[in-house]
Amino acid sequence: ANAGRSLQEILNVLNKEGTLWPDIAMDGGIGQKTIDALKAYVNTNRRDPEAIEKLTMMMFSAQNYHYVQI
């Protein structure tokens, strides 16, 4: 659930204040709304080679933060 919550939070941050897709609940469940938001992020940034790298690095950072906390 931690990774799911992190992904949801990151997608909301990358959402340009709710203008690209509806913000999603940070409940940790990877449901259709989370998948749709991830697809929207990928489709919106198809021409930006660094976009997926940015998302990946943000997920790594969230994971590192989580492990430091425990």
C-alpha cells in the first residue's frame, strides 16, 4: 500500500493542479483511477524523454524516505 500511496501522491503532484486528469485519492489501492492517471501522465509526456525518468526517480525517493522512516 505504501508504494501505491506514493504513486498516487506523485501523480497528483505532477498533475499541474488538476488540469491534466482528476486528482486521485491517496488510499494506496491501485485501481482504475490510478491506472488512468498513470496512462494520462505517460500520454501527456510522450515527447518528453525525461518524463518517465522523473516519475521513476520520484518513486525511488519516496521509497528511500519510507525506509529511512522505519
